[in-house]
Amino acid sequence: MTAIESRPPASMPLLRTACIVGVSVIGFFLPRLLGGTSAAYSTLTTIAIFAVMCYGVDVVLSYLGEVSLGHTLFWSIGGYTAANLSVKYGLNGWDTALATIALCVAAAAFLGAVTLRTREFVFSLVTYAAAVVAYEVAFNWDAIGGSDGIVGIAALKLPFVVTTFSGATEDELWPVAFVLLLLTLAFISRFRRSRLGTTALMVQMNPALAASLGVNPRRIRLAVFIISAPITGLAGWLYAYQRAYVGPDMFESYFLVMMLTAVVLVGRRVLIGPLIGAALLIAQQNLLSLGGDWNKIVLGSVLALVLIFWPAGLVGLYRRLSKNKP
Amino acid sequence: MNIAQQIVNGIVLGSGYACIALGWTILLGVARLVNFAHGQLYMLGAFVTWYAVTRVGLPYPLAILAAMLVLAALGLLIQLAMMRLVMSQNLTSLMIVTLGLGYVLQGGSALIFGGNPETLPGTLSRARVELGPLWFTWQDVLVLIATLALYGAVWLFTQRTRFGSVIRAVAEDPKLAELFGINARVVYLLVFIFECCAVALGAALVAPRSPILTSMGFNEVIMTFVVVVLGGIGSIGGALAAGLGLGLFTAFFGAYVAQAYTTAAAFALLLALLVIRPAGLATK
């Protein structure tokens, strides 16, 4: 329960690959299986985008065990980069995505380096404050949109070899969101087995062992933070094309609470946990909405109650229940 | 001449920052706990005061008392719910839980008080004092005096009384303190309730200066962070000095550089300090 899930034995790599391919194909056709309506496409696209957004926080929270409250900043960097570069300079999707990655890495490196020598909760404080300050700057700086934001972002265009991929409608945007989600999942799964991922986990689980092996926990924190930023940033990048609008509302604490809740709801250190968490939460808000203020109460309560009563999330709850069975 | 007025404005702003940050400073300094719902508690304190004055018709001092009682009761419930996390010193989970609870408070307050900006009516905040070319309001005087008195009282209480040393013992090592017959749960409970009361008082005193909104908690809290970290994380004298210093800084920055970017400038100040002195100004 404390370590990562034990990996399936390597003796059946073919079966495992077949399973992954099968699930991916089913996932790709899921909107059509759900009726192929534009509501199905838009809800699933939103789930995919939000899940990718949550994976950025997941990397920091699950594997490093620290809390970044500044990922709305990277989310907004993605959105604002896509909006500004495509509206003002007519750049295509690849260029805006690359710019998003570069800017997110730069911002994360700066924040991480400044807080390198501070205690953990100062790191959380500074990341939280950074998001608030960035909101004020975005709200007041008319050159990047100001309080009105930027409206009328053109459809996403991704030139690919000979053809140009365009994402004008929700059903055209779905493949992009789905591929982004798959790439993110592949990246996280790779990260969990990487040297950095296992070291981060060691720092979290056994700081004494990490110290005795000469690991500097603060450098690990910096590296993991920098890796996590572009993930959330790329989600914001696609969100800007989906909504065709960005504004200071991208900094709202809703997104921050959403990211944290999606990660803790199913359970930390579960690969598909944030995806399921995001899907459950978006489904509640889109299909069983109780109105904006009640949705806030639901989302905040889920976050607080899960951590207070079942810190290991739904997975932990399931394990406890199945263990109690005779 | 304008400089003198900016110094007055700075002290006015700074005493407000210090007043709101007092609860957090105590919570962090003597109990080593964090509370990311602080901004929403501030918002709630302001709205309960507003409700008591405009809807119930209580006089201002009684409305302050009502706000403190409501927040004390709320603080009791929150802390009881979080007790297991508090006793295990699980800061990571505490940060996230309080953030979630803050979000619940924001949604709940919007349901109860509505989404419109409101203004706390205060006779004191409209009573201007003019000293030659300088001006301020009686509310500002009240905030400054209350802040200085509160900080003095809290400093005396934590440094000079037996209960103060009990709290510090619990902060150092809750398990060891329990061996010496101290009930750490009760101490944590009291400190958290004190934080809620202090932020309610701060809100009731400071909020009449500007319109209040149920969504303001997220942004209001940043100055508290800056004060607490600048002041050296939990140092009472440091927080007071940092609050006043930050007030002067924002007053001058707002007047001479750019009003819209004062929060950003305060944050830049914080970042610069974290690089030079990661543990804050008050440490040796």
C-alpha cells in the first residue's frame, strides 16, 4: 500500500502490450460508443484535458510527497501561450506547444530554484502566492489579454508530414486530447520506473536512507517540479483551443482544488488514479450539477473528507473492505 | 509632503496586514501547523460582522464578538475533524485538507450571503482625522492600537506565562509533551480556536476599509503569507515588523510606481528574501 503497485511480471510482455493496445482502441472509440453526440465528445475531451492537468500535480504529490499549489500558473501559461501566439502571430499548434513547454520549464525552474533552500511548506506557500500574483499580472496587463482575456482563438492546426490536422469542432479535437492523454500516461509510467521517480519516492518514504545514499532531497524536489510543469501546461494549451478563449479565470482556485481532489480521490501513486478521479468529478459537475456554489461545496468536501477518513483514497478503502471479508 | 502622507498610509496598511496575519503567525510559530483556509476564514469573519450589523442590527462591537464566536465554533469543528492528521504532524495532508475546507467555506458563504460585493458600514471608517496636510480615519487608529495591543498581549502570553511554555513544548514534540502530562489535543484545539478568533477580529477591524466579496479569500491571504515568511515563520515580533514594513513598501510602491502591481512587487520582495535569507529576516 505504501509503495508503487507491483508491476505485472515481465514474463507476458505480449499479453500486456495487447491489453494496452486494446484499451487504447476502446478508449479512442469511447465517444462513439456513448452515442457519438457532441455532448459525449465535449465531455470526454474535457475529461482528457483535465486528467492531463491533474497528472502534473500527481507527479509532485504522489511521488515526491510535497504539495504544489502553483500548478494553476502552468495551466494558465499553457492557455495564454496558445492564445497569444496563435492570435497575434498566427503560429500553428506545434509552435505554441513548444513555447508552452519552454515557458513552463522556465517558470518552474525559477520558482523551484528560489525555494530550493526553504522548508517544504514554504515551497507550498510560494507556489500558491505565485499563482495569485500571476493572476493579478494577467488581470492588469492588457498586452497579454488583461481583464477581458483573449477571445476568438482560431482552431488548432497541427501540420503533420503531408496533411494538416485541424481541430475545429469537439469531435475533431478529441483525437488530439486522447493522444495527449496517452502520451502523458506513457510518460508517467516511464517516470515511475525512472531513476528520478524511484529516488523521489525514496526521499518521500525513507528520508534517512536517501540521505545516507547522498541524495539531496531539495534537488530532487526541483527536478520533479520542473518535469511536472509542462504536463499541466500542455493541458492548458489544449484547453485554450477547446474553449477558443482564455482569461484570468484560468487562475481560479477551482482548477487547483480540482487537481488535488482528482489525485487523492482514487489514491496516490495509482497510475490511472488521476484519470478516474477527473472523470468522476467532471461527470458530477456536467451530469449531476447542483449549481456552482453547491459544486464547490461538493468538490472541497470530497477533498477534505477523503484525506481525513480514507487517506489512501478509494483504492485504500476497497483494500480495507476486501481485507475485512471473511 | 506627500511622503509623510505615504508613511501614514503605509502604517495604516501595515497594521492591517499584521492584524490579519497574527492568527497564522501563532498557529505556525507555536503549534507548527498550517491553515490554507485562512483567507476564507478572513472572508467569513468579515461577512458575519456585516450580517450582524446590517441584517441583525447589532452594534459594531457586539457584531465583532458575534463573528469571533461563530469562527471559534467553526474552528473547533474543523480542528476536531483534522485531529488525527494534526497529532501525526502530517503537514502535507493538512495543507490540502484546509485548502479543500476553504473552498467549501467559499461555496457555502456564497450560498448564504450571495455573490454581490457588500460594504461593512462603519461610522469610524468615515470619521476623518486631519492633521495639517495629513489625513486618516478613526478606524485606522483603532486598527493600529488593537494590533499593537494584541501583539503585545500575545507576546507576553507566549513568552512569560506557564501556558505559553506548554504550547511551545507541544510544538516541539507533541508525544514528549504528553509524557509530561500535557494534553496535546486540547492545546492544539485552543491554538486553532485562537487563530480563528484572531482572524475574525482582524477581519471585523480591517474589512470596513474596502468592499467585501465571498470570493476574496484566495487573494486576501497572500499578504499574510508574505508577512509570515518575511517575519521569520512564527516570530511574533518579526511578524509585526514585517507587517508594518510591508505596509510602507506597498504604500510607496503603489504611490510612486504602479498601483496595479503592488501584490506582485510584494511577492518579488518575498522571493528576493528567500534567496538571501531562506529562514526569514528575524533569524540570526
